[in-house]
Amino acid sequence: HHQISIHSLEGSSSLPEEVFQELFSSCENSFWLDSSTGKTQSDNDKDYEGCPITSNSRFSIMGSNDGPLSRKIEYFGIEHPLEKRGLRVTSNSGNSDPSIIDTDILSYLRETLIADGGFSDHVQMVSFNEAEDVADDETFRAATDYELPFDYRGGYVGFLGYELRHITQCSLFELEGGHGCKIDDSEASRERTNPNVPTAAFFFVDRSLLFDHHTGDWYVVGVGNSDEEIIANMIEWMKNMQSKIEDIGEISSSSFSSSHGKNANDAIDFVPNRPKDQYQMDIARSHEEIRNGESYELCVTNQLEAEITLPRRPDKKIHE
């Protein structure tokens, strides 16, 4: 079965958008599960009553499918041309060409989880020793019952498209004790289907990052197995992620502070993009065009422009 290892990184000033931009935005395949309504510790006294998603938007989860155990699963369903249909699985180990498997995506996900033995019920917390006189660079211990504020453990991340409703209906029918289910493809929207967009797609994610908006802590989540080489590579990846997240936070903080230290109290000068004389001339010409019958109404507007210098990694508050 799959073994879960997690390293926590407290007190980093790195923000999710900065980390994603730096680490995953250039990847061929990446994901970012996020919401903008998460509460922080400073929001405890605010009234969020009436917002149904506040409770489940606390975490941002991101990553890519570049781990040794990762694989990409794409399912092209009945709304696609016959030659395009089927399940394609691309693994990071061995041949990079996708394998075409004769099954639907829900059956594949269920069968592979069973074949792999599922996920361990126990989480291993990993910490790194910075002292030079310590023999081991890292220490391991079992996570306590309430240590982790989330249920995420890695594994399959993806989406199920609307046209998969035929298969989900059959799957539910079988789970409820039924046998056999005919898939009706008469309503499949083939005419509006993009042939390059799968009906459903998933990554098996063995390396990912999770950010807690409430505490500001990062969690580095790794999925391994009994292979010692894979475990060793995962630990090195965790160390690398810690270093990169810390570096991103330091760059962001120093850049933002230096910029705002100089200009925080400076007034921003806005200048019309057309001077007053030109603006009055344009109004006069508009009146003339109206008198000539070219139009019965014209709106002459001006724009205000300002030049400001932003830090290399601007804080998200600037945009808000």
C-alpha cells in the first residue's frame, strides 16, 4: 500500500500564488485547488455567517505530475469520435507513450486503488535537523490523531465531466446491488465536443504542497511505497521544497518591504491622458458633428494615468 509522509513548514511568508508561479506554472501538467474565501487567524472576530464555503476553503493544494509514482489518466467518452474513445494512462516510469486500457475511468480508479493496497491509515511526519553535529539529517515519527487539520493525503486529483453521467449512473446502480447497465449515448453532445478535451482526467499525485490559510503554514505531502530509492528521493524532494518555499518568502518580503518603505506615504499623481486644451477642442468638435447631423449624442471621456513602480513579487493586496 501507499505510505504517506508529511513535512510541516511553519511561519513562512510565501503565498500560494507566489509558490505556484515559481514552482508549477511552467510545468506541462499541474493543478491548483484553491478558493479565495479562506479565513485567517486575524479573521476570527469577523462575521462570516451566510458564506457556505468558508469552512471548506481553508486550504490551497497544488502540485504537478512529475513524481516517480505519478501517472496521468485521460478518459474520452461516448461524446467523442469512436477512434478517440477510451482510457489513456501515461506513467512517469518506463515508456512515456500512453497505454490504452479497455475500461472506463471509474472502474480503473477503483481497481488500481485496490491493486495498490490503498493508502496507509498512518501518516509519517518528517522533520529535518539543521544542527551539524546530528548524525541523521531527518527524523520520523507517527502523526498524532489531531495533528493535521486536513484530510488530504495525495492520490488521485482531477475532474469528472458532465458527459460521464452515464457511467456514474451505472456505477451507482452496481453499488446498490444491481447487475448490468446499458449506457445510453443518444444524448451525447458530439457536435459541441472539443476532441482534445477529455471527458474526465486525473493525476495520481505523489508529490504536492498544501497551504493553510488559517495559520499560514505549508505542508509538503509525499506518497511512497516500499521502494527505498523512491522513499529517499521523496525525502530529498521535501528538503528541496522547504528550501524553495523559504527562499520565495524571503524574496517576496524583502522586495515588498523595500518598495513600500520608500513610497508607502507618497501620493500617487494621476494625469489626464489628454491635456485640458485638447479635451475642450474635442468637445467643441463633438458639438459640431452633432449640428452637422452625424450623431445625435456623443460621449467624450478622459482617462487618468499614473506611473508607479511595483516590487518584483507584488503582494496580492496590491491587486485587491
